[in-house]
Amino acid sequence: MKINNNIWMVFAMFTCLMVFESNINGQNINDMRRLINLKGEWKFSIGDSPEWSKPNLNDSDWERIKVPSSWESKGFSGYNGYAWYRKKIGINSNIKGKNLYLSLGRIDDVDEVYFNGIKIGFTGKFPPDYQTAYYATRLYKIPLNLIEYNSENSIAIRVYDAEMDGGMLEGNIAVMENTNEMNLDYALPNVWKFSSSDNIKWKEVTYDDAKWDDIMVPMHWEECGYIDYDGYGWYRIKFTLPDKLKNKNLVLVLGKIDDIDETYLNGKLVGSTGERDNMRQSYSQFRGYYLSSDDLIFGKENVLAVRVYDGMQGGGIYDGPLGFISQDKYTKFWREQKSQSNKSFWQRLFN
């Protein structure tokens, strides 16, 4: 029996779309399970104030708006500029320790998100260096240390819209769990310092990066405002490891980096993947760097610096998780990992 070529074309386009949308910020959506539905009524106000990120803000006189929707369709026709969304949610202690994400769908144009008053993510760039990210689906990891279990938690979202529709437009608005993610012993923050240039001195502990831009990880740097940028970029983060990890053999987990990296811990090179002259598939390799006992300082500040080179298309630290895990847990994760790559394309599509 012959099948019309147009049917094959439509089917091929459908399957390609399925594959393209199977990952958001490096997360496989097949691994994501919705725990709390956040669609519905949120508090809303046009305007802008840093005070509006605070958990204890009295927002009783704010507007109420349906999410997802454009704010133009809910009474703010023609408004371009800043606005904030706020919502309080409860998180039960029976999901304590799970890898939780805030799924916010598509936001037009730029956003930054606060959980219990702490910025956990952003996409695009606000004025004066405005760069839209209306096309990006937002998925931000919720740091476990910020969650108040069996109590109220505050979500505050700052949005800037330059033209046409604005706000939390569409998509899955929810708290999600990644059911297939490595459980780290210490997770690094989502917001790092970044410079789109190159200087080997930036690996040094004493370097002052206070004037660098903030950048979201994991996320391609294009979605953080560095559109069409290829070349070198540096990431830096400061952190303090608890003493309870002192006697463990640790692995530094950096997910996937596009294309190549050199990773420095307290000024010392502890790992690298790929070479300028032979990048090949380095962008798809998972970074797990085994550490020596003298690489880290416990109970005091450490500095992690990652030098990245991107040759084309998306660049940067784009897939997580990011943090530290004991070697025994790291080994166990990979031993038990049920890799989707062992299945054929058709099995992954229809199973």
C-alpha cells in the first residue's frame, strides 16, 4: 500500500517537533512530573520596585490576574513596561529532598524570579541593555535550602515587556519534580558572575568580579542576553561547603558545557573537556571532575571559575545539575542510570 507523501511530511515534522521540545534548559521533559499546579489567579501590579520581591510584602491591594494570559487581554491594553506577579504556595514535607523546578512557561519579554525573596533565575536582559527572550520556555531549579516545608513560600516574578503582548503568556505553570536527576550533596546557586571575554587571571581567588554581569546556569548564554555570541566566556561563583562533607571523596558536577571548558577551583585547574582544534562532541559530554582532598576549603569561602569557549550556535553551561556529590553516590547514579540512548528512536517516541 502506498502512503501519500504529504502524510509522511506531516509525520516527519511532528516527530522533529517532539524531539526539539523534549528538552528545556537541558532538562528532559519526560523526566519531569508536576507536583503543584500554579495556573489560575496570581497577584499583579504594573510598575517596578525591588521591595516587591520580598516575601512579607503586603500585596492585599494588588490586582488579580489569570495566569497564563497576556496582561493586555486582562485589562491592561496597550501597556508596555514593567510589571510584577506574586503568589504564595505551600510545599508539603513529604516531598522534602526532591529535585524541584519552577516551570513558568513562556514570558514576554524578560523576567527574573524570586523564591522566598532570593533570585533563583532570569531570562533575557532588562533595560538599559534590553534583550528580549519572549521565545524561551522558563524552567528554574528551586534551591532546597530556600524551601519552607509545611509553610507558605513566596514566588515573585518581575517582567518587562517592550511591545505587543506582555506577561506570563502560555505553557505549563507548575512546581515540577525531575524524577531522574542526580541527587547532589551540595548544589551550587543558579545565578553566577559572567564576563564575555578572556583573561587567564580571572581564575585567581583574589580577582574582584563584582562588576561582572549576573548569568543564569544552567542555560545557554544566548538566552541570558548574549545573542549570537561565539568565543570565550568566564563564569565565577563563590560558595562555602559544610564541614559534614570534609571526609568524603567529592566530584565536582558541572553538567554539560558548550563547547569546551577549563575549570579552576581556588585557582587550580581541576578539569577540562575538549580542545580548540578538536571540539567534536565535547558540547554533549557530561562534566564530572574528581577532586583531591586539598582542592577544597571546608567551612570557608571557595572560588570556582570556569573558562568556556563556544565555536558556534548555543554557548555556555547549559545543562545541570551543578554542585558536589560523593564519589560513591556518583558511581551508583551512573550504574543505575537507565539511558534512553539504549532505545531506538521509535521506542523513545512511542513508549
